[in-house]
Amino acid sequence: MRDYILHLENVADRWDNASPIGNAYEGLMIYGGISEERLQYNEESIWAGGQLDTKIDGFMDKINHLRQLLIDGKEHEAEMWAEENMKNDFFNIKSYEYAGELFVKLHDDNECKNYKRDIDLINGICTVSYEKDGESYKREYFASYPDHLVCCKFTSSREMNASIRYTRENNISTEYTSDTIIAESATACNLHIFKMIFKIKTDGISVANDSEVSISGASYIEIYSEVFTDFKYNDVDSAINDVFNNFAPDYDSIKKAHINDFSSLMSRSEIAFEQDPALDEMTTFIRIKRLVRDSSAYDYRLMSLYWQFGKYLLISSSRPGSLPANLQGIWAEGMQAPWNGDYHTNINLQMNYWQAEGANISECITPLFDFMNNYLISAGKKVAKENYNSRGMVIHHLTDIYGFAACADWICGLWPVGGAWLAYHMWEHYLHTNDVNFLRNTAYTYIRECVDFAMDNLFEGKDGYLHTGPSVSPEHSYYDLEGNTAFIAISPTMDVQIIGGLLDFYAECEAILGIDPQNAELAKKMRARMVPMQVGKYGQLMEWYKDFEDTEPHHRHISHAFGLYPSAEITKSKTPELYKAVETAIDRRLHFGGAGTGWSRAWVINLMARLGRGDSACDNVRELFKRSTYYNLFDKHPPFQIDGNFGGSAGITEMVLQSHEGFISIIPAVPNNLNGTFTGLRARGGVTVSAKWSNGKVEWLELIPDTPTKIAFKVPGKECKEINLSERVVIDYCK
């Protein structure tokens, strides 16, 4: 495996150019300052707000009234009625917050030579190094998942002096001793408190006053930190005492355990595109600027680095036992994160995990499943019962760590299929692992609760079809047949695709598990009566039940393409007419200037890969780098939003390996001039796949099954081949 080093050449002048590390529970943004280092900390459970009473009396009566208006074709009247009569039915949640900042003062000025700020992605270590006044200085940072610590070490070739101080808004108290800083702070709403502990180890002389710890004559300074929140601990002080009373850190041992843990996941898989290795020595600033300035330039090795960075971010923000990665993973600036740093469930939370299965780090999706089962089911059942008079569970377009499930923000929040979309991740995990125990013990209850709500809320229209809604096509509006603007509709195409697919794979679950076959038959019958997907006047897959005009033909959401990706309802072989129609719909979006945000561009990469358009997929990766990537490789919405990183990385995976059509497809969307290898990727059916290719031809292929199975696979230029696979098989196409 290559060394994957993310090179930055200067001190971060702003938060979104700092360097991230994380152990899933806690994150750190490293600015790399010379005279003074600035370190900004996060902890996953520091959120303002809390559980809300979301019961709305008469809500279902309003839903039924809207349904009737929409059945009667009165879209504008329904929109106006909802705006007037439901304006108080949409809630607002509070924000994810940072844990505070640590400042380490080291020098009197910023003059230095040979400055470097690097992240070793494979080992999960960030370093800052420079020379000043003839001496060398180095800082090392890592966040240990095994030891639940964030660790920093400052070293120099001669004795150094430093002062260390902590700061944060809503700080209640900060106590400094010669080897400890204990800070207690409150969230913005003053409902929650947390304590942050820093333990300091040095060979210098350390003294403390009311505002800082001062160290002199040191050759090294080590700082270990952890955050304790009242969300996780009933007694924060007792939890701190349990951890730190006898804390005697051994930096080298903690670092060794961290590297063994982190690299074991990072080195499991690789996509290595071939190009001049000298590119890897350049800083990301130079590499991105090169793409911006030269329209003919490509940086395929940056694609490889970016793919590994996606893995790095997910491993750093989502591990077993943690909460799932939010809109910013685990890293957020200040007391108010963009979009509250919440869990947006109308694509963003889902996109965070698009890369996990294919990249062979599926344990990183465990926090999402835990969150769905331990937080969302109970909250979603409550809203379904209280507001919809329904069985099952419902999640709308966003949620938080307090299990919010109701409509939020504004009229566009009337989108009751966020929970159902999340169920797809459980089904995909089963498809990639063939783990029946997971399907039975982890996935089934959640899937069934979503199905119960869907079946209770499908309703018959005048056309005899079963419809969904009232709902929206996420965040996008249309012109009705009289030219009025509206969001609310029945059976927007994404609803039909999500609910239809849910009923399909639920029936497959029942066929495997045999828990309630009678209900599976009912689900099949209802599925057969749902509104079919339709082709519109431009030859496009229609976004709504009627062939409405877009108000924003360039809109960032391409919701009606869900059936192509991440779902696989639309394929070239099974649904050729719809396949062509969804391609037309995507091309129209791009023609009018779509994919204007990072995550939207990332979605287009995946869609182009599913369409087999390798040149377009590669071009869109390039556009992602040029328009929607900060120099530290964070995704630019703008501002930072992490789903674009994960979605872009997933798209690169889709370029080299697909398995959604019942066979494993090798390099299905790779330009002929793009050569390389991939190792350790996962295909559906429980198969680990590696391959090397050149000039559009596969040179060798390796297939390793989890258990004996029959698989089909296809390489370019050859017929699809089916084999019984009981052990590792290597096929050399060069012989």
C-alpha cells in the first residue's frame, strides 16, 4: 500500500483549512500555528436543546384534508392551506456545539523555515514540523479509539517554554494545576453541562495560576484530553475520577495501540490510480490550484488520496459505541454549527455511509444501526401514533441525538420517508454480508416498523393507484398546471421509489426469516398497486406524479434519481426505458447548472458511474475538487459539510466496482486512460474483490468469498461468467 500523506504547506488561517483527527467520540482541529498553536475540540454529545413535545392535536385531520385537495388536483390550494393552517406544526431543534479551544503559546513571532503540516492517513497521525532559530520543532497529534483519548506531543531540539490555556463561551469554571486543566462549560441553552480534562506531562518545570499553565525548560510536553458530558454520564465527576485518578500515561504505548487499531481499518482496502508519483509530494493547495488553473489537467493520484481521506474521516467519526457521523462528522466550529450540525435524513446522513460497505469498513456503520434502533424507533413510533394515528415509525427530514422525529423547519419538512430511507442501509449491509443473524436481530424490527407506517399511510386516489403523501420532493418546488409555485404533492417520485423498494426488500426479509409471511403477501399486493414511475414531456423521469415544471431546473437535489443510486430499482437491463429517462433527467439538471454543492456533485459522480459513463464520472470528480473542496480536502457545501467527502469517495468506488445488478462488475465506469489497481473492496454476496487494469482491460482479478457461494462477474470485453466460489480465486487475464 502507498503512503497516503495529506500535505498542507502553511498554518490554517481559518477553521475549514485546519487538520482533523478523531477517535469517533472526540475530534480535534489542528491549526498548526507557529507562535501559538490553536486546537479546537469537539465531543459527539455536546448538543443544545433536548427532547421536545411534538404531539400536534388534529394533525392527521390536516393530513387527510391535504390528501383530498391533492387528489382533486388542487395543488395550489393545498399549498396555501398548509402555509396558513400548519405554520405552527413545524419544530426547530438546537445545534451541535464544540467543546472549546486550547491555546499553546510557544514563540514570540511566526518566523520559521521548512514548515510542514501533514496527516498520515493510514496511521491516523497529524504532524506539524518547522525550524526556528536553528532549532527543530515537531508536534504530533492523534486520537486514540482504544484509549478514548486525544493526544498531543510537542518536542524540540532544545529546551522550550510554553503556556497553555483553555477557552470557551458559557464556561462555568476552569481550574489550572501544574499537570491538569479541568474546565466545566454549559451548552447554549444552559440545559446541559460537560467537563473537559487535560492532563499534562513534561520534563520541564510546570506551574499554574488562575489563567494558564506555564512550562519552562522542557524538551517535550504531552497533553492528553477527554470530554465527559451529562448526556453520557449521570455523575460526570465520578466518571472523571474513575478515569483519571490513577492515570499514568505512556505515550509510546498509547500511540502504538492507536496505530495498530487505526491502520488495521485503513489498510484493509485501497484504490490506487496510476500517474506521476511526484504529484504526491505536492501540497493539496498546489494540486487543487493546478486543476483550477489548467482545464486540461487531471490528478488521478489525488482521487486515490481523496478516497482514502473519506475512509479516514469515517473511521475518525464513526466507530462501534459512538454516535453516527453528523452533518460535519464530529468536527464543528463554535456554538452554532451550520444547519445545526444535525442529522439530515433527506440524503445527508445516508450519504455519510455510502462508502462504508464497498470500502470494507462496515463496522463503521454500526453507530448508525445503533442510533436507528436505540433512538429513532421509539421516537418515530411516538410521532406515528400521536400525530398520524398510525402503527410503525416515521422520521421526517432531520433528527438529533434526542431522537427528534416530527416535521421540522418549514413546509418542506412535510416529508415522512426519512426513516424508510435509512432502512436501506440495513438491507445493504445484509446484501454485502449475507448475515442472517444481523437481518433477524438488528435489522428486522426497524424495517418492519417503517413498513407498518408505510402500509398504514398509503391511500387510494381517483386513479385507483395507492399514493404516498402529502409529501415533497426534498427541498424542491414545482409550478403547477396554472403556474403557481408549490412544494406539497402526493406520490413524488422519490417517495414512490423509497416506499416501493422498502416493501420489496421487506418481502425478501420475510422470505428469508419467515416471521410474518401473511404480512409479506399484503406488502406485495400494496406494492403492486403503487403509482408507477413515469416519463415526462422532455423524455425525463418525472420528479412528481404530474409532469410539472421545475422551479429550479438546476436544483441540488436530484431526488427522482434515487431509484438509480443509491437504490438499484432502475437498471439498464431490467428497466431500459426508465434507465434512459433518469439519464435524461440527470443531464437536464447538469445542463441548467446543477450539482452546485459538494454533496450534490458527489451524488452525480455515483449516478454517472451507475450509468457507465466513466469519462463523466471522472470529470465530475475533477469538478468536485475544483469547486467544492477546501485545501484540507474537506467538502465545501459551502460551508463545510462532510457528506460530500463520503459521497465523493463512494462514487470513486462505484467507478471501479459495482454489484447491484446481480453480478460483480469490474471497472464498469473507468475512462480508458485511467489505469490502476484496487484491493480489498466488498461486493454484494459477501465477496472481497481485488483487481488490476490497464487501458480499459483487466489484467488480473481476485475473488475471496466469506462462505462458499455461486457468483457471476463481468470484466470489460468479456461475457458475464458464473462460477461456484468456495475459496480464493485469482484469474490472470494476461496469460
